[in-house]
Amino acid sequence: MTLDSTWVRAWIERTAEVLTTERHTLSELDRQIGDGDHGENLARGFAAVRERIGQTPDDATPATLVKLVATTLISTVGGAAGPLLGTAYLKGAAALGDASELDARAVVALLTAARDGVVLRGKAETGDKTMVDAWTPAVDAAAAAAESGATPADVLRAAADAAAEGAAATEPLVARKGRASYLGDRAIGHRDPGAQSSSLIITAAADTAAGSNKES
Amino acid sequence: MTLDSTWVRAWIERTAEVLTTERHTLSELDRQIGDGDHGENLARGFAAVRERIGQTPDDATPATLVKLVATTLISTVGGAAGPLLGTAYLKGAAALGDASELDARAVVALLTAARDGVVLRGKAETGDKTMVDAWTPAVDAAAAAAESGATPADVLRAAADAAAEGAAATEPLVARKGRASYLGDRAIGHRDPGAQSSSLIITAAADTAAGSNKES
Amino acid sequence: MKKLINDPADVVAEAVAGFGAAHADLVVVSHDPTFVRRAEGPTPGRVAIVSGGGSGHEPLHAGFVGYGMLSAAVPGPVFTSPTPDPILAATSAVDGGAGVLYIVKNYTGDVLNFETAADLAEADGITVESVLVDDDVAVKDSLFTAGRRGVAGTVVVEKIAGASAERGDDLATVAALARRAVAATRSMGVALAAGTVPHAGEPGFVLGDDEIEFGVGIHGEPGRERMPLEPVDAIVERLLSAVTDDLGVAAGDRVLLFVNGMGGTPSIELYIAYRRAAELLSEQGVTVARSLVGDYVTSLEMQGLSITVTRLDDELTELWDAPVETAALRRGR
Amino acid sequence: MKKLINDPADVVAEAVAGFGAAHADLVVVSHDPTFVRRAEGPTPGRVAIVSGGGSGHEPLHAGFVGYGMLSAAVPGPVFTSPTPDPILAATSAVDGGAGVLYIVKNYTGDVLNFETAADLAEADGITVESVLVDDDVAVKDSLFTAGRRGVAGTVVVEKIAGASAERGDDLATVAALARRAVAATRSMGVALAAGTVPHAGEPGFVLGDDEIEFGVGIHGEPGRERMPLEPVDAIVERLLSAVTDDLGVAAGDRVLLFVNGMGGTPSIELYIAYRRAAELLSEQGVTVARSLVGDYVTSLEMQGLSITVTRLDDELTELWDAPVETAALRRGR
Ligand SMILES: Nc1ncnc2c1ncn2[C@@H]1O[C@H](COP(=O)(O)OP(=O)(O)O)[C@@H](O)[C@H]1O
Ligand SMILES: Nc1ncnc2c1ncn2[C@@H]1O[C@H](COP(=O)(O)OP(=O)(O)O)[C@@H](O)[C@H]1O
Ligand SMILES: [Mg+2]
Ligand SMILES: [Mg+2]
Ligand SMILES: [Mg+2]
Ligand SMILES: [Mg+2]
């Protein structure tokens, strides 16, 4: 699939679907080491995103669409994830500029800007057991893939695989940011809900880029 | 055992013991169809009675001792059972007059006055599923036994057996007085806690009169 | 049972001591016998008001001792009416020579113990009048029951009577207004889960996962029936119609709507219920002129709520609005 | 899960609607975006105070909107900070031209959303200052955590700041006094059982039959440790010493002692705890000059309590004592 605004729409649609399906799993992860609302928060946000995206003109650019995701998440999600993910999409939109189609470099720029947005707002470092632990491996893997000449879709696939690994790798960590940081050692053994949801978002991008918009 | 003031002391002591042992059973009966405090209420009251009886002069008459039980129960039990049982002992003490020893007729008079006291305060009729359903059969059985020339101890035994049967016979009843009256049909199948405790009190009288002050 | 207590036997004494310490500006606590009275002594010539009953329904009654409401409260053991002694002691402590009104919830134990105390007080030369509160429509008032129970509506009666006494009405007037408040007030409650009496150690009753006790009493006594849990809007409709039918509320009436939490119900749930009850009343052309929402008459940590409606006339409204300064209700001072 | 609700998705909207209807004399409710503001509009030249956060902690914050305390409260979904939109809308609605103080509990979500709202308000020409409340000593304030949490002490900060704004102080002064209140306030809590978030359907955590969560947060976040249940006197001693050690309370100090119920704790238990805490302080030569006991910052129906101590100086005492007229705290009016 060409990574144009049609793809962005598909990606968003797919994300909304996946987050709705995974809503309880994500909230359950959050209940373990947080306050149990992460899945609910994102499902609410992406339900609003889906509705607003449906009302945009057909010629909206990728950046316009991604920015709409940003402002919608900021105004509907709340909690920590709302401003963090919202800023990720906001910075990602800025990185897209007025391009109508994303090449491999643009994909890397999008992911990098998104990750930087999260870090800008949340000040988390790698290993703090946050969503950054999904985004940073994704950015690194995407950059490496692009470097070695991969297609945009394959760049996203590399990013998605790395994000999934990154999310899984939060399990043994002690949290140093967000609500899970209050648990100390008791957070060990639990996956960070925000890392998991970020991995799902990046995987949705890869799946739709590969044209494999299959129902899960 | 002669039914003199020594016996009254033994009876009270035995009652205090039994009610302490049966405290949880009585409260559990009350939890089923009331508010779960009956055993606690009586245990608290008889603990106070035991203490105060210990401080009375040796030459206190039966009536003095029974009246002390009355005032102590009234001032320490509370709830429905406090005034009801308190009045029972109060009227019983009046019936004893200044007798130093109880014959069979005096036993009947004591039980009758006690039952009448409960009815005076509580206005319950036989079959209303209250303590009256232990007292009235006890009075009737005592009167019949005295009529047929039984000893005071045997009169009390007859009363105790009838009270125990009366308490058991409250199980199929619907309550019309006290807290259990709110249950309607749902009280069926549960024994009335006040009838049960009154039966224990009368049984303690019979047991001590028979000299069988055995530990239960 | 998990509770934040020491010895169950000390629960009431320690709680009352803490209450006295926390509200020393409003009340004085007497230990042995246990009662709570207003910090300032009796006002000569002013009617005093005494209420009381088993503990476990806090803030009732001690939370309503103070200016414009109760002169004294007599807390018994948990769910057990106090004995006459502390009632009598409280009566003597607050009598200002104009007589004392007893506000008694209609339970056999409370009625008998307050009755005895009244006899003893009269013997001491104190004039006592008693008013029975029996607002709970869950229980039919028939020859086959101990009569309707006194529940959350007690707060309304104590507020009305307190304001009447505070403005200087005589005993007969205070008692008459209290009775008017009783006559104008009905309540009914529902529980999702019972509280646990400390010395009992087990909940008063156990409901199934989707079961509610409809018409529950404040000691966990059962009510009309056990039924499946429904959305709160449906529950409120059932409670409210039982209450308004019994009270005979009609279009054009002005009422006080009181949604009372039983102790373990989050405040948001009380307000959700209030919202529906207010909607229903206004659909019926009834004006909700005054409101009260919160935990005022509890049953330990019971999860549940009750709805109380008082039909207001001008005088009752004025007395309801009068200044009050107690630990649990304060306004205008 | 048994709750007196309708659709879990409607819990906050319906509760806020009920709150607005029940307290129409005090507040006006805005729906979409959702916020609660004082019934009377902004006073020109007077500093406005806005607070907010996830719902489920009632009466915090809407219960403290009114004379002498908050100008507006912004409730988010249960346990989820509100988004910037309603915060901004509330800010615009209450600004009287003298600036707006945000009182923000220190949670990542609250901090970020209020930060964004402040940026947007400043862009609209409204001056905003923010004060973070982080009174919970259960969590160490270190580089390795999100910092201490804001819990029950928030009430104290809102009262102090509200009184300062009400007497006409400028924004810098109101903010400085709020920060002084934060600096003088520490809290710590304990839970016996967690509340259940409506859309989650399961309790936030599950403890063993004899287990308590010591140092619990108001969203059911864990604290220092799980430990066996002890008599409440021992628990109070642990909580209080953690609080007073961190605050550096010493003999001769005058303090506000605040025992807060988490929602599902009977009032008698709160007073039993208060009693012990007051005793311990006075044994240490500390004067308990002011008290507050009750459910003020809850965690749905959590069974548990927290202890808050604020070291008082003359000005903080005066501001604490100043008249306040809100749904949950009312005195002097
Ligand atoms: N400072 C931070 N930086 C990056 N991510 C964070 C930070 N704080 C929290 N998060 C992420 O947010 C997630 C929690 O989101 P959510 O549950 O929606 O918000 P809340 O914690 O306010 O309930 C965490 O799992 C974590 O991944
Ligand atoms: N009107 C009455 N007449 C006789 N006995 C009564 C009456 N009301 C209640 N009782 C008795 O009192 C018992 C309950 O006593 P208790 O539990 O101590 O008091 P409470 O009901 O106030 O908690 C009942 O089991 C019943 O036997
Ligand atoms: Mg969360
Ligand atoms: Mg009982
Ligand atoms: Mg009782
Ligand atoms: Mg949250």
C-alpha cells in the first residue's frame, strides 16, 4: 500500500479497532501497576478520533489527519496517556510537513518526532518502564531498516517488531515515571500498559502498510 | 438444693456462665432474623450482674438478689431484651416478697410474675415468636407440676423442659413483635433468639436447683 | 472481618471520645454514662431535645448535637439501644426547666428504654414528651409487625424540632412540630451489601452477586424482598414511588428530597440517584424545594442508599432553613 | 461488581448533573465540557481558583466549590485526569481579570493536562499560576518516582488558597499561601479493601483477609508495603509518625489534624483513629489546634483512612477558620 492519506486513514481506523478489542487487556495491565483506566482512556479517545476523521474532506493531507488525531486525543483522553500520545501525534504531524506520500525516510521522521514528543512532555528515559520503551526501539529499528534500503512498509514492520519486543521487555523493569513508579519492586513482572498500547499503534501502522488490514 | 438465696446466687452465676458460652450462638440466631447483638447484649448484662451480686451482703434475700439482677439488666443490656428481661426479674422479685426460701408455689409465682412482666412491657402474645413463647409454656408446665405436688426443683425442671420446647417451637413461626417481625415469611425456619436465651435462663434455674451445677 | 478498630468492646467509647476531642467547640462528652451534649449548658426556659439509639448510624445522632438541633445524643452499643441510665443522665444535663423532647426511632428496644428513662425523669420532676419516628415505608404498619421503623427521616425530624426549640417554642409546640415532620416524612432504602457489626464479625446478611435487599433497614433488617440488581434509575423509581405513594405526594406539592448514603456508597452514586429522583418528582409536577445528599443515617459500611421525601409547608421550610451548627450539618452560622 | 449506577460510561455526567441539581444554590454545572463553577459569576478583580482531577474522590473537588474555596472544579472520568478543554473552559468562566490559580495534585496526567490548559489560557490572555500538591509521604520524592502524590492534604490547600483569594489577595499572594500550605502539609493512608472503578468492574487490588495496604494512594496505587492488619491504634501510630517525621513536627507546634475516610469506612472508625492520633500528638507536646474528620478525599468505596497534619501558623489558622460555604465544607455562613 502506498503510504498516502488513504493509508493514514486505514492506520487510524485499524488502531481504533485494535484498541477497542484490546481495551480490557490494556486496562487490566494498568490495574496491575496503575489505576486500571488505560484501555478505557484510549478506546474513548480513538472512538472520538474515528468519528472526527470521518468528517474530514477527502483531500486532507497525512499531516492534517495526524494532527487531527493529536488534538482529538488531547481533548478526549485525559490522564497521562492523553497529553503524551497527543503530543506524539502533534510532533509527528509537524514532521510530515505537506508531503502527500511517505517514503522510508518520512516514516523514520514520523516515528522519531513522535517519540521525541513523548519525551518532551513526559521526561522519561529508556528503561523507565513507560511508552518510551516501545517508541525508542521502534525508532531505532526503523532508522536501521531505512538505512539498509527497506521499503516504507518494511520500515514500519521493523519498527512494529521492535516496539512489540520493547513492550515485552518492560516486564522485568522497575518504573521510574508515571503511576507505576509508586510500586518500586512490585512493578517487576508486569508489562507497562502504555508501552503495550504504543506497540499496538505502531503494529497497526505496519499491518495497514502491508495491506494486511485483517480483523484480529 | 434448697431454693434459698444461695440457690439464687448459684442460678445467677450459672446463667452468666451459660450466656457467656452461648453468646455467639445467640448472636448468630439474632443475625439470622434480627441485628446480631442478642448474645452480646446478654453477656454484657450478666457480666455486670455477676460483678454486682458478688458485692451484696451475705444475708441478702432472694427478692433483693433478683431485684438487683433486674436493675442491672435494665441499666446495662439495652436493646429490646434489656427492658423486657429486666422487667421480668423486677416483677419476679416483687412476687418473692420477703421469703427466704421458695416452695413450689413460690416458684410458680416467680415464673408467672416474670412472664407477666415481659408481656406488660412488650405486649406480645403467645405465638408472636418472642421470648414469651419460652416463658408461657414454662409457666404453664410449672403450674401443672406444682398442682400435682412436685418438688420445687422438679417444678423448675418441668418449666425448663417446656421452655426449651417452646423456644424450639418458635422456629416455624412468623414473628409479630420485635425486629424479626420485619421479615414476614422469611423468619420461618429460624429460632427466636430471645426465646432461646429465656429457655437457657430457666434451664439454669432447674440445673442449679437439682444441684447439677455442672460445667456445660 | 477487617476493621480499623481496637477491641470490639471499646468501639463506641473510643469513637465517642474521638468525636468529643474533634468537636470540642461544639460538644462535651460524658463517659460512664455515655452521652454527648452541647458545649454550652442548657438555656433556662428553652426546650431541650434528646435523641439516641444504637451506634453504627453515624453521624446520627451525636453529629447533630449543637445549635439549632439536638441538645444531647445518647449512643448505645453498636445497633443496640442505650439503657435508661445514660438517657436519664443526658436529660438531666440538658433540661433548662422548659421540658425535654425525646426523639425516638421506632424500634422495640429504643421505645422501651426511652420510655423507662422518661418515667425516671418525670420522677425527678423533668417534663418529658416523646415523639416516635417511623418513616420507613418498607415495613407495613400493622398489628402483625412492630410498626414502621425509624430511619433516615429522623434527621429531618431532629432538624425541624431543633429549630423550633431554638426559636423558643414551648414543649407542646416543639413536640407538635416534630410530629408534623414525622407525618410529612417517608423513606425507603436498598442495600447491595451489609455492614459488619464489630463484635459479630460477620456481615448482617449476605447477598448474591447480582442481588439487592429492597426495603432494607438501617440495622441490616430485611425489607420487602430480595431482587436482582437493576440500573439505579429503575431502583430509584421503585424506592421513590413507594415513598411518594405512601405519603400521598401530588402535583403542586413542595418537598424536601433527601438521598441518604448507608456508609459504603460512593458519593457519585448518591448524586446519580438524586438526579433521577429529582427528575421523576418534577415530571410529576412536584417541586423539589430543598435537598440533602450524603451519609447522614448510616448502617456502618453498608453499601446502599435510602430516599426520603418530606412534604414541606411554609413553617416546616422555615424551620428546615433555620441556622444549624453541628458536626454533621452546618449552615447559617 | 455491584454498584448503584446506570451505564458506567455515564457515571460522571449523571453524578455531576445530580450534584448541580442538589446544590443549585451554590453551583452551576456546565456539561460538554464538564465543569462545576460557583453560582455567582466571577468577581472582577478577585483571583479565581480552579482545581480538578479524576472523579471518584468526592467530595473533592466539586464539593469544595463555593464562597471561600474553589471558583470551579473540573472532574475527569473516574480516576482519569480531565483533558485541557474543560479546564480551559472553567478557567475562562471564572476569571475575574486578576488571574487564576490552578491547584493540581501531583500525578503525571493531572500535571500534563493542567499544564496544557495553562498554556492555552495564557494564549487567551488569562494569567495562570499553578501549585502542585504532593503531600503523600508514602512515596519518596526522588528521581526514581513521579514524585510524591497529592492526596487528602489537597483540601487544606484549597481551603487556605480559597480564603486568601476571598479576602482579596493578589495572584502571587494566593499562590504563595497555597505553596505554604503545601509545604506545611503531609499525609499518609492505609487501605483494608480497594474501591472498584465502574468501567473496570473489579477492585483496584485485592488484599488477603488479614492484610492491609500501608501507604495506599487514592487511586488504589500501592504504597510502602502490604502488611498484616493490626489494631487501629498501632496503624495510627505508624501513619502519624511517618507524617510527622517527614514534616518535622516538634513539641510546641500547633497543627491541624485531619483524619480522612476513603469512602467505605464507618465514621466511628475515623473517630477512633482521630482519638489515638490526637493523644499521640499531645503526648509529643504538639497542640492539635484544629480538626477535621470525615470523608473528604475518597477513593470510591475504598475501606481505609488517611491522616493529614498541617503545621499551622497564625495566618494559616486565620485562613483555615475563614468562612466557607460549599457543599462539603460549610462554616460561618
Ligand atoms: N512521564 C511519562 N513518560 C512517558 N510515558 C508515561 C509517563 N507517565 C506515564 N506514562 C505512560 O502512561 C501510561 C499510563 O497511561 P494512563 O493509564 O492512560 O494514564 P494514568 O496513569 O493517568 O491513569 C503508562 O503505562 C506509561 O506508559
Ligand atoms: N415486644 C416484645 N415482646 C417480647 N419479646 C420481645 C419483644 N420484642 C423483642 N422481643 C425479644 O427480644 C429479642 C431480641 O433482643 P435483642 O436482640 O437483645 O434486642 P434488639 O432487637 O433491640 O437488638 C427477640 O428475639 C425477642 O425474643
Ligand atoms: Mg491509568
Ligand atoms: Mg438484636
Ligand atoms: Mg439491637
Ligand atoms: Mg488514570
